Amino acid sequence: MGRPRLLVVSMSLPVTAKRVGEESWSFTMSPGGLVSALLGLKEFETKWIGWPGVDVHDAVGKQTLSVALAEKGCVLVFLEEVCDQYYNGYCNNILWPIFHYMGTPPEYRNDATITYESQYDAYKKANQIFFDVVKEHYEDGDIVWCHDYHVMLLPQYLKEYNSKMKVGWFLHTPFPSSEMYKTLPSRSDLLCSVLAADLVGFHTYDFARHFEDACMCILGIEATSEGVVDQGKVTQVAVFPIGIEPERFINTSALSEVIQYMEKFKNDFGGRKLILGVDRLDTIKGIPQKYQAFEKFLEENEDWRGKVMLLQIAVPTRNGIGEYQKIKDQCHGLVGRINGRFGSISAVQIIHLDCSIEFNQLCALYAITDVLLVTSLRDGMNLVSSEFVACQKAEKGVLILSEFAGAGQSLGAGALLVNPWDIKEVSTAIGEALNMSPEEKERKHKINFEYVKTHSTQQWADDFMNKLIEITTNAELQAANVPHELPEHDVIQQYSKSNNRLLVFGFYGALTQPMKNQERSGDGMNLELHPQLKERLKALCSDPKTTVVVLSRSEKNILDKNFGEYNMWLAAENGMFLRHTSGEWVTKITEHMNLEWIDGVKHVFKYFTERTPGSYFETSEASLVWNYEHADAEFGKAQARDMLQHLWAGPISNASVDVVRGEQSVEVHAVGVTKGSAMERILGDIVHNKSMTTPIDYVLCIGCFLGKDEDVYTFFEPELTKKIKSIPGGDSPKKVSSTIVDLKGEDYFSVAIGQTYTKARYFLDSSDDVVQLIHKLCPHNNA
Ligand SMILES: O=P(O)(O)OC[C@H]1O[C@H](O[C@H]2O[C@H](CO)[C@@H](O)[C@H](O)[C@H]2O)[C@H](O)[C@@H](O)[C@@H]1O
Ligand SMILES: O=c1ccn([C@@H]2O[C@H](COP(=O)(O)OP(=O)(O)O)[C@@H](O)[C@H]2O)c(=O)[nH]1
């Protein structure tokens, strides 16, 4: 099967269009790393959907531009009147500064027509326009890969339209710490939308962790090893550090035209050492800090004056935004000052160019550079540093790299890492780089060159796409596994034919009366057996061919109170305690189980209970539950989020526990305390104590379980378990008959109450259906 077609969606297309006649257009490559990176996506049949950098209002212009760009594999998005408030406003004046830890500029408050709301409105409209275009071009099986902060609402729009679409989202910028992200007024909407994607990717682990933290503390959704799980929907969060197309740079820097440029530039620079900066003229790139550090270096190293120069290519970007105009003036001012202080008649110290340069010239500059100076205050990755590494010739240059660029994690080993805010440190690094021995330069270069060569854009795209394909394929398989309506007739027929039956029931939701949402409480809290079950259950339990187990999260006393009079097995706290109603409780907590975290968790639960009127918590041997069903709903939810942060930061940071968020509860329990593992713990005991001689040949397992407890449904799957012989954990396995479960597929019925995503084979709508079923299994005249 061929690879699926790829629809790449990003704000910018790889080319920016300029109208040069009624029907004709010229194109230049769009600036920035995202475009450079995505140009490397060669192995996919790709359509690139984006904005061409210009808005066209007449029909002829739209038509001719669409045709010209279609030849380049591009599909146009016309943003028209929303463009300014969307791109210059919400994207680059609100999201961009927040994502780069610069806070939100207050300017938008000065103009009553440009408010936060109006810009967010434009953002929503623009995302809707992107959505309409994707919808028009989407074909079944396509993968839609959304890029960057410009299209954070798109995953949700796409999935709402067609839940089967394979959707990925990759962020090219940093994702800030949740403390910073929290300041964004539309923080929840954007997070929720991104979570609609199947796969969410970041450049570094830090960014991924920040995103997961934000999901937890803003949405109260926790990240697990599977990804971020929200009501059964899993969004995988993973790290894909982007690379460059190394061959493109290596080959270009060997071209004769480039070699000529190299000679020319060296000649122009008159033998001075070259420090190079290549950045979009963006506030995040730390260009003023770079100039200040160079100024300090010149101040403190008189000998180097006139022998070294700093060439800064300051590629114009986002000219419509006030901050970008200010930074330009600031840079010009600094350059003037430094050249005034340290320049001479024959040479200036800094050359600052407000323009982009042609690719061959860029490669030539990289190749002859002695020091590449990257001082980003924050940067998603920074591809310039990799490009510099790829272009090095015999005499190697040194990379000075900001620790706040994503590239710091990938290229740090072969670079001098600096804190760009520390002017003195950067100045010292400049000196160190200029004085570095050729051997050390070679050594450092080798490390980075190896990395750059092996971590290409193609690799990055392949990794992302393969992961996305894997996730969506698995999801399709899982979705195909929808539970069926319970075949009642078979349940009853097989029951009557069997010789040794095991009936496993959960308590909450399965044997209790159906509750309205607002009455819901967690399993184990003041629960009462469904009144219509009392008689029939007794009859069922008295049948010598039938063993009944109630396997519940509830505590011992609750099970005692409800089931003490029946002839059955009770497994409390998810099997941590086991009792036949004719005997005493025995603990299944082993001495290896570390429960030291309990006191710390209790402390946090107590703290939040005191501060959340109406909430309460319950403690049992191996688990604690904090419940806020009677508290103010919104406040309770917010408190639960804070509580989770406290727990992760403190008592459970290194503990082997699972944290489960219920609808209005937070539960912490020892890891692996699931109903499936409980079954494994208790089955041997049950069989042994009942002195069963024939293997169990019929199992009915009914529950309304949390996702983590659904392993009990697969525990008995005949094809998984084959013939269960002895069960570890049974008191004396030797005495247990050699095959204790011998189950055929048609004799196994796993039933989830009211769940659509489940591992169970069948479903029932409510415990009323369980009542009906038990009545049929055990008609009154049998009682
Ligand atoms: O299109 P612009 O508004 O002019 O901005 C150019 C791009 O800037 C950002 O690039 C980021 O992506 C690079 C590749 O992943 C990464 O190395 C760099 O650190 C980022 O800043 C922005 O994220 C893109 O959307 C813009 O197109
Ligand atoms: O005149 C130039 C100089 C550089 N670049 C390219 O701009 C990209 C900058 O990417 P980076 O990741 O360093 O930062 P971004 O601009 O995306 O924030 C690199 O691929 C450069 O080759 C460019 O388009 N025009």
C-alpha cells in the first residue's frame, strides 16, 4: 500500500507572491525556519495549504494566483479582512510573545477597535477559513498535518467534521511553562482543540512537558504514558526535534559560484575574523543583547578592535507590528553607537543588513564564518545553527548558541552554550571562540556535524508521519472493536449448560440503582444494592454450580453492609481484601507494596478538604479518594487541578501510584491496583477455598468500570488466557486443580454498563438491565 497523501497546513506557504501585472505574479521564498524545514518533505505526495503572503480581492487575481501556485503544489487560503487582526494581531502580537515568555503587549488595549476579543474573533474566523479549504481538498485516507500556533483551532474543526481524519499538529515555537500559558484568556479553548488531534509534536521534551502540565492544571486532564487522555480519547504527545536538509547545504557550499562568493567576501572583509548573525529581525532573537555583548567584548579586548567584525543579516519580518518596528530602531541605534565608539575610517565593527540574502550567498557566508553567534532569548529550534554546521569547510568555525534555543539541546555538545541575557558571559564566549585552537574547533564541529547529518528534515517528517500513521491505525482497530448488544438468549442458554460458573460483578453502577449525574458518587460511598436484586441475588448465590464475586473499589464495611448475608465472595478496595461471606477478611497487600506515600497524600487531601466546602475524602489501606461532588462544581474542579499539581510536585513524585480523576473525585492508589490484577490475586484463593474440582467453564463479568479497571474484561478472554492453570497469589496453588478455568469463547460474556469505548465484548445500558438479566438467569420458581 502506498503512503497516504499529505495535506500540510501552515499560515505561510513556502513562497510569498507579488503581483507584477494584471495576470502575472512573481514569487520569493518565504522567510523562516518552518518553510525551510517543510521544503524537505520530499517523500510524500504533498499539498501545501496556506496564505500566499498577500491578499487578493479581484476575481482575476485570485484565479491567476491559484493557478500559478497550484503548479507548485500549493493551495491558497485568502484571509481577506481578518488577516491583519489574525496574523499581526492574535498570532504574532498575543500568542507569539506569550509562547516566547514575553507576556502580552498592552498596546492592543489602546485602540477600542482592536481588542483581545476582536483579535481572537479574527483567529477563529481565519481557522474556519483554513478548515473550509482543507475540507474542499480532503480525500479519504489523507493525513492532515497542521503546523504551528496559527492553526490551533483547526484540529478540533477537522475532527468535528470527520472524526476519522488523521490529524497531527506540530508546534515550531516553544510551548511555555504553564504559569506563562495560563495568562492567555482563551487558554482552554486552544488546548482542547489541539487535543482533538491524534498526535501533538514539539521540538523538545521541555515543551512537551509544559504542554502536558498546562493540560493538567488548566483542563484537569492528566498525561499518562499513553498520552493525554480525556474521556477515553487519547492524544499522543511526543518530541520530534526538527532538522535541516544537510545535503542541500553541503552540496551548495561546494558549488563554484559559492566558492567565488567565499573568496569575494573574505576579500571584502580584509582578513578580519567574521562573527555572523542570521536571524529574522524578531524580538525573540536577542539581537540587541548580541550587540551589547559584542560591545562589551570590544571594550574589554582592545587588541581585537579592527581585527574582528560582526555581520548581522536581519531578515525583515512582521513589519505590521509595532514591536518589530521598535526593535529595528533599537538595533540601528546600538549599531550606530558601537560603530561610533570602536569603528575606524577603514572599517566598521558591525554591519547590520535589513534584508534577506540569496541562498548561495548565505551558504558562502556560513562557510567562511569564524563564529556564528545565536543569542535567541527563546527559540523553538533555530535552524540557522544547523545550517552553519553543515556548511563548514576545512577551517572550522565555532558555534555560540543560546541555551534558550531548542537547538541548545541538540547541538549543545559541540557549541559554547550561553545565557544571552548575561552580556558578560556572551562576551567571554566570543573571546573563547576567537581564541579556540583548531583541534578543539574540529572536535566540536565533528560532534555537531554528525548530529546534523543524521537528523534531517526528512527524518523528522518520517518520524512524525510514522507515529501518526501508527496511532491512527491502532485507533481504527480499536474503534472496530465496538461492544455489541448483550445476546441475552446465549447468556442464559450457556449458563444453563455449564457446570461451574463464575459471575463477577462490580458494585457501583452495576448492582446499584441507576443514578442521575448530579447524584453520582464514587464507587464505595454510601452505595446501596438495587432493591430489586436482593431476592434473586440470594437465589443465584445459593446455587452450588455458581460462584458469585463482587469486585469493587468500595471498602470492606460497605461490602459487608450490602452483601454480608449472601453466600458470595467480596473483594474490597479492588481486591486488596478478600472475604467469603462465611469467613473473615484477608489482606492481599504484600509486604513488597510500598505505601509510604499514603500519609503525604492524606496531608494534601486534608489541606484541600479544609479549603473546599462540601468536599470530603476517604482513606483506605492502599488508596485515597477526594470527592467534591457536594462542593461548588467550578470551584471543586479548579481545586482538583491545583491538588493534582501539589500531589505530583510532592508526595507522589517518586511513588508507584496511579492517579485517577473521576467525574468529581481524585483517587490515588498503589500502582497496579486494577480489577484485572485483583482477579489474578483472588482467583486461586476462591477456587481453592471452594474446593472446586471441575474447571470454571462459564464466566459472566459485568461492571461500570474506570478505564484502568477494564483489564478485568480481557483477563478471561479465552484466546488470551488459554487454559488458566494455577494463579500466582493463590494460597496454595498446588492444591488447586491443574486447570482452574477452561473457557470457550461462547461461554464468556464481559459486559460494560453504559460505555461505548470499552474492552468488554458487550454492553448494557444500565443496572436496570442487569436486574432483568439476573431475573432471567434465576427465575423466581428456581429460588
Ligand atoms: O512567517 P513569519 O511570521 O515571518 O515567521 C517565520 C517563522 O517563524 C517561526 O519559526 C519557527 O520554526 C522554526 C522551524 O521549526 C524554528 O527553528 C524556529 O525556532 C521557530 O521560530 C514560526 O514558528 C513560523 O511559523 C514562521 O513561519
Ligand atoms: O536571508 C535569509 C536568511 C536566512 N533565511 C532562512 O531562515 C531560516 C530561519 O530559521 P530559524 O529556525 O533559524 O528561525 P525562524 O526564523 O524560523 O524563527 C533559516 O532556514 C535560514 O536559512 C532566510 O530565509 N533568508
